[in-house]
Amino acid sequence: MKVTGVTFIRNAIRYDYPIVESLHSLLPLCDEVVVAVGNSDDGTRALIEGIDPKKIRIIDTVWDDSMREGGFVLAVETDKALAAVAPDSDWLIYLQGDEVLHEQDYPAIREAMRRHLPDPKVDGLLFDYYHFYGSYDYLGAAKRWYPHEIRIVRANRGIYSYRDAQGFRKPVNQKLNVKPVAAYIYHYGWVKEPKSMQRKQEDFNRYWHDDAWQAANVIKADEFDYTGIDAVTRFPGTHPAVMATRLARLNWRFTHDPTRNRLPLKDHFKRWMERLFGWRIGYKNYRIV
């Protein structure tokens, strides 16, 4: 069984992405990792080069900054990495630059890949999510934080990145058939040094919205204000070992009293439906088989 990791990144240093930690968490599970490194001006390529030259293969890409709708450019960059995967690969493990795997989940991930490899009906594996917000002690608690997503897919089935690269589809625009794996993705996209987080908010929204929307909706500031969150919960677990240095150098404070959460009315309705009928209302980009 050959396993290839895939990811993409651009200006990781400027936007404080934990890409080094992400790749270190991916390497033990993979025979090779393909990294699509976009045109960066902050030393990102040299950073990636220095991690593990024997297992990491870099492909250089140029982002199309004219794409300003729905985050589609992120899917385009993901597909460039997918296209570079060796043809003898069996599984692809996909992580974005702010996603990290926990070493405690490695056995479950390996076992799931082995168990489902002979079953042609299974297109991919579905992970649970921890979405951290503000600091490493809190998780986003509103319904907009997606609870699951596909992060392992079959190689060489024409599977492609969908919309803004959150998930995948197969030809022609079909949802993937997946099996759940008892493992988590640790998503740190909303835990960044406040200056870096503000830069990301001001710059990355252009891949979803035009200039008029940004002018009306993105506040200009020196630092991002984390206090505007509606709802969080305390994180009860441990972080991946590769995150230890990043956690130790945390240089800002964020605290929130979960008893003072302000959930939107629609979230209360969705939770009521889940408790009553066992249904989770919302977007689901896969079929569990």
C-alpha cells in the first residue's frame, strides 16, 4: 500500500501558517508528500525545502489572483498537487496548511486505509474535526464549524478538489462514498498571532469577494479582534506533539466564558432538531457507506 500526502501553501510565514507542523504530522503516514508551493515572497519555499528533502517533493505554482469567486483558486492549487502524485499511489492524505494530525490517531488511520483498500466502493475516509479559535484552549461551537470532512481519497480515480478546497468530488460532480475513521483533524486556521490573522483576513477575502464587499465588510486594523466570536467551548484534550513549540511561544491572550455564548437562533433550532430526531441539518459533501 503506497500512501502519498498532498497539500498546497503560499506565503506561510507572512500569514503564520503551521505548515511545518502540518507536514511533520503527515510524513510518518506517507511514502512521499507532494507540496504545491505557490509564488511566495516571504521565504516559504526555503522553509519547505528544509523539512525533509528525501520525502517531500515540491512543485512550483503560480496562483491566478484574478480568481475572486468562491475561493475557487484554492481548489485549483489543490488539483495541481493531486495531478503530480505518482501513478502507483493507492491513497492520498490531504491536509491544508493549517491542519495537523495527532500522533495518537496514526494507528486508526493506518488500519482504516488497510481495511478499506480492497473495497472498490469506498472512495475516501471521513475525519472528525477540532476547529480551534482564539487560542489553543478553545473550539468554535456554532454550527458553521463543519464537524467532518474527507481527508483521505483514492488515488487515480479522477477525484478532484471541490469549490474552495474544503472537500472533494468525483466525475461527474458526484459525492464521494466514504467510511468514517476514528481520527481528528486539528484545524488551527483561527489561531494565529493577531497581526498575522488580520493580514490574512484583509488579503484572503479577495478570493471570495470583490473590492466593494471587502471595503464594506473587512475592518482595517493593526490586529485581529478575537472577542467578536459568538460561541466557543473549552478544548478538553491534548494537542499533537509537533505543535509543542508553537504552543509554548503563544504571545497573546484570548479568554471567553462559554456560559456567555451568543448562539444564533438558527443554531438553537438545528440543535433542537438533532436532539429530537437525530438529524444534523447542514451541508454534507459526501455519502457514508
